[in-house]
Amino acid sequence: MASKRKSNGNGAEPASSSSRKGGRGSRGLWNGAISFSLIHIPVSLHTAARASTLDMDLLDKRDFAPVGYQRYNKSTGKVVQWNDVVKGYEYEKGEYVVLTDEDFRRANVEASRTIDIQTFVSRDSIAPYYFDTPYFLVPDKGGERVYALLRQALEQSEKLAVATFVLRSRQYVAALMPSDGIILLNTLRYQEEIQPHPEVAAATAKKSVATGRELDMALKLVDEMTEKWQPKAFHNTYRDDLMKRIEQKVKAGQTHALTQPETEVVEARTGGGKVVDLMSLLQRSLDQKGGARAGDGATAERGSKRKHSAARRRSANVRSARRA
């Protein structure tokens, strides 16, 4: 059964095949220049990520007809076509000033055309939760040599370049980093967009402190499970499972059946009053990993298999609990 895909999920139009490859000469989402000190590097910005989620339509459960949305004029009630839609800012109640793409550009001509490098920082100085959306930066004609120079400087210095730029009327802060022979631009969240840290560290510190032997075994387990990163070994298995469920309902003639939730007996979580034999669990985990290592020389693909095995065990436990 063929399935539909959503847009790439980052606010950009779905990337063309040439854009996905970061092809020279293909039209990017943004064209301008990287700027630091007196150096300018002409570049184009290309989408680096795309979503793989299933595209779900909303239906009216009374007759299962698709639900549609329309843009309408709030004064006349008539439908408005996209060609007639413009952006406006309400400066007084009911009064708007209209803004076009040219207005956004004129607000700051340099900012709208330049990725302006402000500083360089060490690679590990930016916390992971600041990173947002990745893009490929591709050199335009005439900028190849300086582009390569910046990439090599970032690689050898092990630094990230922190820059600001404007895309679609919004200013972003971004990190530029070398990756697989190209410069990757990853937009960053602003400080005010980050939630305060949950008080996890303080809470766990009060509960207990790991013994030296426990920590040694935990480090050994981490070492046993350490492998070379192989992204091809992982894919969206839940998407595949959901497609199987859809095909199952189609074959069974249940396309309009509203599946009701089952009553599940959930195994009680380990509470604060229950003592967990952490050493025993660590030792069993090490024994299990040791056997797997001796058996087959393991790859990262086992990570996906472990998840499926755990899911099957949880399902079996739930079924057993229901029968009981």
C-alpha cells in the first residue's frame, strides 16, 4: 500500500531531489553570503532534514468524509484565494499596515542577505537542547576556495561558528559546523525559548549515591554496548508498524471501524519503598551482553532488535496480566 509523506517539518517547502543532494546550481531556500571580518563567501541554504511520518487526514466520524479548511474574509464571509492573501501588522485596533517581502528586506538589507559570524566557540560549549533545524550551506560560483578554507579552519580548530541571519522575516542565531565535507548550518533556540531545568540532579542526589562498584559495572556495561555510529541501522520502525496496522484493517474490511481502547492491567512501577538489587541487574546485563558479543560480532542494528524484543516482552506481560 502506498503511503503519503508530510512536508519536511521545518517550515520549509519539501526539498527537491537536487536540493536534498545539496547540488550546485540548484535554487536554495535562501541565497546570500557568509561574512566574518572582511571575508564574504557567497552561499545558498538547502534543507537538510525531512519528516518520515505518515500524512493523516482529518475525517468527520459521522460519514468519514475529509474535513476541509478554508481561508475566508472576516468582513464578507467569502473564501479568499492564496493569490489575494498578504501579511499585515495590526498597529491599532482594526487598522493594519501591509508588509511585503520587499518590506522585510528593507528593514535590514544586510541582515537579510548575510550569515554574519559573530564569534567562534568550542564544539562542546553549546548544550544539545539549543540545536533546532539543520541546513546545508552550498558555495555559489566563485566562493568555493574561501568556503573550503572556512570548513578546514573549523575542522582543525574544532570550533563552531556562531552567526545570525534572517530567513522568512525572522532572525535566527545559528551554529556553523563542518560535516562530511560540507558546512552545516544548524539554527539555535534563543535563551528565552529554553525551559528551566527540572530539579533532577538535586532530587537524585538526595535519594542515593552510587557505590564505586556499581559505577564500575555501569561503565563496563556502557563500554560493552559501545559501537561505531551507523545511522543506516536505525529507521522509523513505528511508521512501519502503523502501516501494517492500516493494511490489516483494510484487509479485514474494518476501514470505518472506530477501534476502542482495551482495558489493560499495567504492572505497578517500582515505588520508593521497593529495594532494587542494582548490582544483580548490572551483572545480568553484563552477562547478557557478553553472550551476545561472543555469539556474533554485533553491529548497531542490534539496538533496533533490542527495542522490538523489549516491546514483545511488554506485550506478553500485559496479555498475561489480562488472563490473570
